[in-house]
Amino acid sequence: MTTRAGFVALIGEPNAGKSTLMNRMVGAKVSIVTHKVQTTRARIRGVAMAGESQIVFVDTPGLFRPRRRLDRAMVAAAWGGAADADIVMLLVEAHRGVTPGVERILEGLGEVAQGRTVGLIINKIDKVQSDVLLGLSKDLNERFPFARTFMISAERGHGVEDLRDWLAGEVPEGPWLYPEDQIADLPLRMIAAEMTREKLTLRLHQELPYQLTVETENWEERKDGSARIDQVIYVMRDGHKGIVLGRKGETIKAVSTAARHELEEFLGRKVHLFLQVKVRPNWLEEAERYSEMGLDFKDGNT
């Protein structure tokens, strides 16, 4: 039996559908998916099995023009994820086409393409007519010599099987990198924190979601098989704390309930979730917060 295993980096602009695609490929929710851009902070690895091949997806943060330290660390993580992979797949949204952001990514692709396969995925194909799709595919392939082009709908699953089969044949021959039943290499503590952060992101609006972070402070396995999870939500101002708590604590209660339900489903057992909100004005400048997110603090330097 010849086994294959390799890393596949999904890169693209924020909100291009990278997390949705990885979650569908892996068959479980391992990456945060929201309607807000720039929600994936760490390079989350999801593991998908396809026959004798193990495909390890590196779901990188979206590539965008960075403004703050956190932005710069996220963009560095995205390009780092591409440089570490065996295969790089660029995701482009069908209905948005070649945006200035996609043009910037194409410029940077030449460097990471050395010695690795680079493919193109046009996502959200249900949003445009077929002639537009073909025109976009032709345009992008004229700009960069992609090994293969796939047209998919990550949300609906169209075209995803063909993509998985192709990747299974493209990853290098070699032993599997993870146990067969493992779906992600993130610690459970971080996955739990991401789930809570997703619920906050969905609940809150404007800039606030990008000015908060969630950390799992304590994880206690109980004798009855349940788990007690204590998490801290760090915000930058007192006013933000009030927004997260909500009137009479309604917001934090709703977030806690939603996160707990999802954690119970994910872990397959009862969870006791306790959330605290703390004000840390400079958390965006603290190295420890970055390592909790799986990012390199130094990458945020100008």
C-alpha cells in the first residue's frame, strides 16, 4: 500500500471561502466561519483523508493590506503557510473577479511557487453565469501558470470531490503525518477559544470583534466525563466590556450558550463553560496574546 501525505495551503483574500472549503473537505468544523472578513487568525490545520492519501490543509489568514501589528502578523502567517506547503491553492471569488487584492497576491505567488504545485480555485460559482466564469479562468491563467483550475461552491459542495481527488494524487508519497482519526492539529483549548470568538464576532458589529481576543485559561476534565472550560475575553476599553456583557448580561449569556452548544457537539459530551471579560488596553501589543493565537509577535513589526 502506497500512502501519500502533504500540506496544502489555501490562500486568498479575506472572506474568499477558505475556511468553508476546509471545513467541508475535513468534514468537521475546525476553522472559524463568519460573515466578517479577517476572522481566521492562526494557521489552522485540518486533516482530510482521501483513500490512501492524507491531505493536511493549512487555512491561512486572508491576505490583505495590513494596517496594524495584528494585521501584519496575520499576513506574515498567510505567506508563511504558503511557503511551508507542498501545494498552494489560490481561492478567488467568482463574482468579485480580479480585484486589486487578488492582483497583489498574484504578484507574490511567483516567490512561493518555487518547487511546489500552485492551483487555482474559483469559488462561489453559483453567483455568476458560465461565460463570466470561463472569462475569469482564462484571465487568471494568463496571469499565472496554474497547474489546474477548479470551479466550485464550497458552501454547497459542488466540485469539491474533484478537487479532493486531484489533491490526493498530488501530495507526495510518504507516511501519514497524523493519526487517521485526527481532524486538526490545533490544541482543543485553542479550538474552544475560536468557537467562542466566532459567536462574539457574529453577535457584535463594527470594529469591536477585531479588538478582542479569547483565551482558554483553564480546562478541567471531570469524573462524570464532562469538561469545565474557563475562558477570558480580552477587550481594549471599559466601553467594550459593556458591549460584550450587554444589557443585564444578555449578550455574554447568549454567546456562552451558543459556544457551549457547539463545544458539546464538537466534543460529544457535556461542557460547563464560564466566560469572563477583562480589559487589557494593550493586548494587541503583548507577545503572549499572539502566541495564544498561533501567530508570531515579531512578524507584526513594521
